Amino acid sequence: MSSAAPVTDATFKEEVIESDVPVLVDFWAPWCGPCRMVAPVVDEISEQYKGQVKVVKINTDENPNVASQYGIRSIPTLMVFKGGQRVDMVVGAVPKTTLASTLDKYL
């Protein structure tokens, strides 16, 4: 069970753009191998930063609007949003240390 909450095209604005805390968004799809590899890392980050960062996942197959709005061309793409703005992004299955150091810049 993933600790990252699923968001959709319909809930993205409320959950991500209007969030009071930084948000890590995992753009993924069920058929994507590297997405499955990075999923446990994203869950660990979710636990590690509980209360500091909101971690959400968005299925790009089911929610094409947000994906195209942010120009997602390859997945997994992990984006950091703060104050309603995209402030950083990491593309590909990256180690936890890379994600953590990316997030630390915005806390």
C-alpha cells in the first residue's frame, strides 16, 4: 500500500497548487517499469518527511491534463511544488538520497 496519496486532474489544484507545505508529485503509469522501481523510494520519502512535505502520485494515463500542462514527456517524473509553483523536478528512477537532497532545498 502506497503512503503517497493519489491525485487526479480534478484534485490537483486543491491538493498541490493550494497546499501550505511543499509537495512532491510522482507522475507515473502502471505500465512503466522505472515507475515501479521508484515507488518504494517515494513511499520512504513520504514517511521521512511526514508533516513537512506532502507526497502525492498522479497516474498520467488517467490524468492527461495535468501531465500535458507540465510538459511531462517521460516518466517517472518527480516534481516539487512550493507555494503553487513548480520549483524543481527529477526525471527517472533516482536514489532516495537524490530525492531527499532535492526536497531539502525547499524546506
